[in-house]
Amino acid sequence: MSDKVYVNGITINGSECIGNGSSALVNGTAITTPVNDDEKIAGVFYNAREEAWYTYDTLQEIANHLLSRTQLRPKIGIILGTGLGSLANQLTDADYIDYQTIPHFPVSTVDGHVGRLIFGYLKGVPVMCMQGRFHYYEGYPLAKCSMPVRVMKLVGCSHLIATNAAGGLNPKYKVGDIMLMKDHINIMGFAGNNPLQGANDSRFGPRFPNMVNAYDWKLLKKAKEIGKDIGIDNDLHEGVYICLGGPNFETVAELKMLRIWGVDAVGMSTVHEITTAVHCGMTCFAFSLITNLCVPEYDTEETPCHDDIVGIGKSRESTLTEMVARMVKHIHMELKK
């Protein structure tokens, strides 16, 4: 049986349309789909088997499930990157929810990503923490990688703090530094690979979201103040981040190109999460922990290693925890005004 997908009279991946415009055929199984404009992408499946785009109702089901398993109602969501998951150990009165137990939720497959949501208090402030994210190189489409951000929004989060481990391309950076993300380059979007592609559901956000000032400048300013207060201002930078597909690290030629573009740090996450968060109206703050140096020279001995990346994250645990905790406290106080 063909694994072509036909949805609401729309041709998917070049396949011709069949049926009455209200169902999808996947490996011979009819999938009934809503026909209103906001939900016309229901029933589209990745590789004709795995769901790639989540409908509003499906995500609301996930959010309701999570809310039924915790009494907390956080306004701040946190995504913890590779090697940074230990920050979650600082949460108190926490409810731990493994991804495997959440309906429709994917699972993390990368070392250093535990794979669970945590609802708890960080220095007295309720937060929703994602301990382990999803990457494009794991085989998940970007819409699925960034799906938890929309769940955070439906749970009630108005702010997103995203962290990641990144390679430092700026020659002024050193291992262990922190780069506050002031902007990003969505290189995968250059090729049309965007978490927002497909039919737009206006309940999430507008068809064409504005990405200028995606990273809130007031939070950037506060983060620099916090860095000075905790004595890491010499290790703190503002810069431009780029997300590559991975899982391989960059070639020397690629690094040379990225430096010309003005890239300061290179990673494999975050951009699609921020894009999704901005689309649904969340206020965003993000930073990279520089865990290795990207040296665009052929005779360098600097080569990235995943185990080293995880180790650097653990070595900076106390500093990162303090920084995130103070940012959370600041956001919490601003929301109370």
C-alpha cells in the first residue's frame, strides 16, 4: 500500500490529491481530519507514520494532561541544554514527569538529556523545566523539536529561558564563558526548513511573525547586571548564535564561512524553539555555555568532544544555576507588577 499522504484536498510532498477533502490515507488507514482553516493540517504524518505537525487540540490535550499531574501553575518555562541538565536538581517541591508517560510526546535520545519535564520551585519561583530537548539530527522534524514550547504556552508560561552548549567561534571567547544570545541566524530556514512551515493556526500566532528583537533587550540588560553582581562579567558576552542540523561538528571551511557571517557561537538547537516561542507571543531570553572552541584552522588540535561538552556544563553548574535563578526571580517580580 502506498505511504503517500493526502489531507483536506492538499497535495503533500508532491502527491496527488484523492478522497473527499476531509480525510487522509496513510498506509491504507483513513485518518479523519477537521476541515476548518485553523486545523487543516491535522492528520499530516512524518514519513507517513510519525506525526510531525501537532494540532491545537492535541497540544491542548498534552497541556491538560500535565496540569492534571501538578498543582503548580508556572509562568516561566526553562529549556536545559547538553550538560546543563543538573540545574534541575536545584528545583524544590518538584513533580517529575518522564516524556514516555506524556501522551503524544517524543523522547530524548542524546547523552546528557534526561528526558523529563519538571514542575518545581527555583529559589521560590514556580517554573516548568524541560530536562532534555529534541534535536533535528535525532530524526525529529523541527515542528516536533519545538512542540514543547507551545505546550509551555498552553500550560500558562509567558516567558521562555532557553540554554544550550555551543562552540565558541568568536576568537575572544574561551571555554566556560557564557554568551547571551542577542540574535540568531536561522540557516536551516534558508532552505525552507522552519518549525512554522505548513498551514498556520492563528490560535498559536500570526502567519508571518516578526523576528526583530526576538531576544528581549530588557532581559539581556538584566542578565548583564546579574553577571556583574555574581562576578562573571569578564566571562560574559553578547553574541549571535547559529543552529546547524548536526550531528557532525563543523568543517574548517564551514567555520571560516560562519565567522565571515558574524557568527559568535555554533550549536544544534534553540533557534527553532525561539522562533516558535516568538510566534506564540512569549518573551524570550537565551544563553550559550561555551563548551569548546571552534578554530577555523587546518592545523589546530582543538577538536570538539561530546563528553567534554557535558563535563564543562557540570563544572559551571553553580554559576549557571545562580544566573538562571536570579533571572527567574527578576521575571517573577516583573510579572507581579
